[in-house]
Amino acid sequence: MCSSDLGRVDFGETFSTGAKREALEEAGVPVNLTGLLRLEHTPGLRGARMRAIYTAVKADDTPLKSEPDEEVIEARWYHSL
């Protein structure tokens, strides 16, 4: 799955748990994470930002969202990067 979602990790949540929750909220499907593609750390004057980018596969046959909503305009799967 390739995603440009901009979700946040909730307090007490791990990066991987947050990624799975965001995929469900934004694309409408449960996923299994298959790898960590990239981990970024960006220091700033008021703190630091961390971002984890994962690869994933669908966990079941739930279809992607087909109608735009407040979370996403379009969802689709990419089979290779």
C-alpha cells in the first residue's frame, strides 16, 4: 500500500499501531504491516517530528473506500514501488 495520509499517532500508541489505525480510518481496510520502509527524524526549535513509513498488505477482503469522505478523496493499491 502506498499512502500519503497525514495521520498522527495517538498518545500511548506505537507507530505501527497508528499506521494500521490510519489505514483503516482513511482507506477503509484493515492491513498487516510487512516492513518499515523509512524512519525519519526532523529536529526543530519547538521539538522534533518523527515519521515512520511502512509497507503493508490487506488483512482481508474488505474493499477500499469507493466514495470520497472527510478522510480521503481516493484510495487505490499499488503492487510495486
